[in-house]
Amino acid sequence: MAEVTILLGAPGAGKGTASERLIKRLGYEHVATGDMLREALKEGTALGLKAEQYMKRGELVPDEVIIQLVEERLDKGGRRTQFLFDGFPRTLAQAELLQKAVEKRRGKVAQVFLLDAPREVLIQRLTGRRICRSCGANFHVTNMPPKKPGICDSCGGELYHRPDDTETTIANRLDVYTTQTQPLISHYEGQGVLVRVDSSRQVDGLVAEIVGAIERRGARQGAKPVGDCGR
Ligand code: AP5
């Protein structure tokens, strides 16, 4: 059985940052399609090279490429049955394909958290974001600065500025989100699984609110409370 929790939100809403903390708290399997595509590109696979042209422009990679990646990841989850999706689905077609994929595995989409923040906050976050080349840890030049500029606190790796975090590409990514991804809000609202959270505040408060909502849902369903799994 595969139970899926989704973080939905515009570029810069804080999906990746919240995911890093949530998987430590909950022990869920993290599925971030953007990270998977960047990994494929780093390895120089055919899929990575195909995706690069879309990512550079801030456009979405075709649905059939993404769903194949996701299906493989669901199967690689091993004994894990709880998945945290970050950046997927991003179109109604992807949401429908995900629904079929989880049903095939006798699972369901349990909750969808909409991380909501104003456009000016998104732009400030994306233009200042820095990522570790070695371990992928996420920083921000002013919001979450590393102890030593340009160096990762966790592993000492080099921090880089994502090539799609330029002002022009950010503007395109935000437009793509409005036209292609925002329709998912009413889609999941209609299914009664959407939870809106204000992601313009401190990340600790945001994560606590999401964990609280997951625990309340678990309690309604008679599951054990979630806790720090020590990952
Ligand atoms: P992807 O990598 O998924 O990028 P994105 O959705 O554009 O989201 P971001 O990673 O930019 O933002 P985030 O919400 O994770 O914010 P973060 O936590 O880093 O996708 C990249 C590309 O891949 C797409 O454009 C597309 O081409 C392709 N792709 C991926 N998935 C696809 C799919 N399903 N279908 C088709 N194509 C797909 O935070 C940003 C910054 O803000 C950081 O510096 C962080 O430190 C800071 N910050 C975060 N939270 C806070 C906070 N609470 N307070 C202060 N600062 C904060």
C-alpha cells in the first residue's frame, strides 16, 4: 500500500526546505521530481538531457517523462509505504496519473498541503537561494545563511546558485505555476484533502503545523502518533 502526502506550491514556496525537515520527523520517503531531474542531468542520462531544455526555460517537463520517474520511485520505496511528494503533481494530467498509480498499489492520496506565499516573497527567496553541490542542502543568502559564505554547514561542500533562479526564468516558472499547476488546488479541494498553510512565515512553525495536521488525520483514522524517527 502506498499512502501519499503532497506539498503543493509555487516555486520558492518552501517545499524543498519543509520536506528536508518533514522527512526527518516522519520518516517518509521523499520524492522530489525537480531533484530527480537534476540528478539525471548530472549523470548525463538521456532523460536528464531531454529535461534540461525545459528546465532552463522554466517550463514543465512532459507528463509522460515525469510519471515514469514517479512510478519507478514508488516501486523502489521498498518497505516504506508513506511518501512525501514535493513538486509533483504539477498538472491535472499528472494528478490523474498519480491517482491511478497509487490505486494500482492499493494506496491513496492522503493529504495535500498548499504552501501559500505572496509573489514578492517567492522572488526574494529564489533569487537568494543557494544549494550544496554535494549533499543538496538548501540555504538562502539572507533568510538562512550558511555559517561560512559559499560553504555548506552540513558537509563542507560548495554552494551554487541554480541556473533557473534568474529573474527571467523565475517569472516564467511563476506564470507556468499559475496556468498549469494552480488548477490542482480546486481539484484536491473537491476531493476534501487540501490543507492551506501560510508558508511566508518561519519554517519551524510551518513544519509544526503540517505535522499537527498529519497527526490529527492519523488520530481520526486510529493510527499511532508520528514522532522523530531519528533518520
Ligand atoms: P523544482 O526543483 O521542483 O522547482 P520548483 O517547484 O520551481 O520549486 P523550487 O525548488 O524552486 O522551490 P521550493 O518551493 O522547493 O522552495 P525552497 O524550499 O527551495 O523544479 C524545477 C524544474 O524541474 C521545473 O521548472 C520543471 O522544469 C521541472 N519539473 C520538476 N517537477 C516537475 C513536474 N512534476 N512536472 C514537470 N516538470 C517538472 O525555498 C526557496 C528558498 O527560500 C531557499 O533558499 C530557502 O532557504 C528559502 N526559504 C524556504 N522556506 C523559507 C521560510 N519559511 N522562510 C525563509 N526562507 C525560506
